[in-house]
Amino acid sequence: MERFQQLIGEAQAAAAEEDAVTSLHRLLRLTLQRMLNDSGFAAVFESDSDADGRMSAMKGELELALTHLLDRAREAGAIRPGLGADDVRRLICGIGHAVRIGDDQAKYAEIYLAVLLEGLRPPR
């Protein structure tokens, strides 16, 4: 729970920073690295439901901060319309899974994250 609480703080700080796009990229990179280095964190982050009311509330806090950050990045013209916090969470979870099933995790984490970041941009 402590690492998840840290992520909430990092997401809230990112949402308050001036450059929302850079902050979003940094937050997604940090989240992916944390998922790859901490299987307990990954299991909590990937879970859609929580029996623990405190964890459910923490996930709500994270979603609120990420939504704010996405809205700010969207206002800057850097995020396609219609993508929400849960979409981004699912995409990061998918990347985490794809990276864990192969070799050279660091290499593929960067490649797949770059593809995600490019895919978040609005169509040209």
C-alpha cells in the first residue's frame, strides 16, 4: 500500500506541474518501472476490484489525479479525445504484461512505452 500511496502523491504532483505532457510521460514511465520491479504493486495496480475499502479509495484518488493530468495534457493538444484514466491504466498494464513475458525487459519497456506515448497523441 505504501508504494501505491507514493504513486498517488507522484500523480498529484505531476497534475500540478506546469508541463502536463512531460509530467504525464514521466508518471507513466515511473508506473511501468514500479510494476516491473514490484510484483505486489503490479497485482494491486492491475486489479479491477478491491475487497479492501482503503485500497479502493486510494485507486479513486489516483484516478482523479490522472484524470486531471490527462485533461491538462488534452488542453495542451497532446492527448487524443476520449481517453480516460482507466484506459491509460489498462494500456500500462498491457505493456507491463508484454514486457514481463520476454527477455531484455529494459529495452522492450522503453520501446513499448514510446509506442503508447505516440498513440496517446491526437490523430493528425
